[in-house]
Amino acid sequence: MTTTSLTSSRGAGRAGDKVFSGATLAAGCLILAVLFGVALFLVVQAFPALTASPDMIKGGEGFFAYIWPIVIGTLIAATIALVIATPIAIGVALFISHFAPRQLASSLGYVVDLLAAIPSVVYGAWGAAFLAKEISPAYNWLASNMGWLPIFQGPASATGKTILTAGIVLAVMILPIITSLTREIFLQTPKLHEEASLALGATRWEMIKMAVLPFARPGIISAVMLGLGRALGETMAVALVLSSGALTASLIQTGNQTIAAEIALNFPEASGIQVSTLIAAGLVLFVITLGVNMIARWIITRHKEFSGAN
């Protein structure tokens, strides 16, 4: 290769690096600009509701009295979904990545990925038309036998459309998301770590506990937080399952609502200050989601040095 051709190839490589660097910088700036634009829009549109007279807001007691119950409902539904989905998702991911035969693992992986692609309205229709009706007898049993607990206090909803039903539907929705991500993370565990644990006499479970789970811990947290974000912002599935009602500590009574479902149900007929009120509710959900992601990032950064991933 001549000196001229070598120089030209190096120049072309440097030009390609500059183009790629500029494109990635532009993409990062675009994301920040869009995020800032969304936040600015929400703040400007929500300002009238935040400063309006209390009697102009739904309920007649001001915006914060209006938003507080649905914030609690949102957090309750998301918490139920995470409590149900997280251990199941991690167990399924471990089975696919470390226990199932190769052909079975491949088939299960495709099924999990397909579940993640099902539209949310389908899950909502299933929850409203089938799950709510089938689970209603269980709610009656809980009210009769465990009603001394505030979360199972009766009377149970006759329709089964409760915050607990909504949480179960959300758990089914976020299950494939958490499972898919954690499965890929488990498969990235260095084989030398696993083989070293087994060579030292560890059982399969001890190897997973000492090598796989510590390595995957930041990724598991990221997957759970991504599922939490889906649960916090889910609209149609919750709107189809829940019936509007006042905030209640019982998970099996009619009542409770989430921010996303509240916006979806009332926005089409809203006007004037009602629109600003719903946009302000969206701003609150935006802040909650942003805060959850910041906390998750802090947790991941704090524990990364102990994960073996670095």
C-alpha cells in the first residue's frame, strides 16, 4: 500500500469518526430538547389549574386534594404489579437461561417476547371481561376470612373491578418485559465465573446465587424500573378494569383510580380549566416517573462496583 492511499484511508476514517460523533451528539441533544419541551408544555398548560380557585377544580377542594387520591391509587396499582411480577419474572428468566433444555428455552423465549407485543387494550379487555368476574369469589372469601386486615376489608366488589384486579392485569403486562431483559442479562454472565463456582463444589443454585445474581443485579434493577414505568403510565388496561370511586385502603372494594386512567377517561369531554387540571395531573405523573428513574439510576450506580459487571 502506497503512502498516498494510506493517508487517504486514514483521512476517510477520521471523517467517518467525526460524522458518527456529531450524529450521536445530535441524537443526545435531541432527546434532551424533546424532554425539556414536554416538561415546559406540561408546566405552562398546568399553571392555570395550579393557581385556580379550589371550587373550580373537580371535587371543589383544590388541585392537591383532587390529585392526592389518584396518586396513591397509581402507586398502589404499580406496587401490586411489581410485587407479583418481579419474582415470577426472575424465576422464569433463570429457568430459560440456566435450567431449561436449549430447544425449550428458545421456544419459551419467543413466547415471552410475543407476550410483550400484545396491545394493552387486549389485556384490559381480558381483565374486565374475564379476570374480574372469575376472581370476584376470591374477593368475597378474603373479605369473610381476612377482613380484619384493612387491605381486605369488605364489602368486596360484586363486579371484581378493583385496584387489586388492575394490579394483577398490570403484573401480567410487565411480566414479559422484566423477563426478557433479565434473561438476556443472565445469559451475559461470564462463563468463567459460573464454571469456577461449580469447580469449587458449588451446587447449581449456589452458583446462581454467588455468580449470576450479583453480576445481574444492576440489570435486574433496570428491568424492574422499566416495568414500573410501564405500570405507572398504563392507561387503557387500567381504564377498562377500574370503576371510578373514592380512595379506599381496601384492595377488594370498588374505588381508587390511577392518574393515567383518570386522564384517559375524562380528557375527551374536558374543557377549560378541566383540561388544565388533567394536564397538571399528567405533570405529576411525569415528575413521579422521572423521580423513579433517577432513584433507579442512583441505586444502579451505587451497587455497580459490587456486581462483577465492571
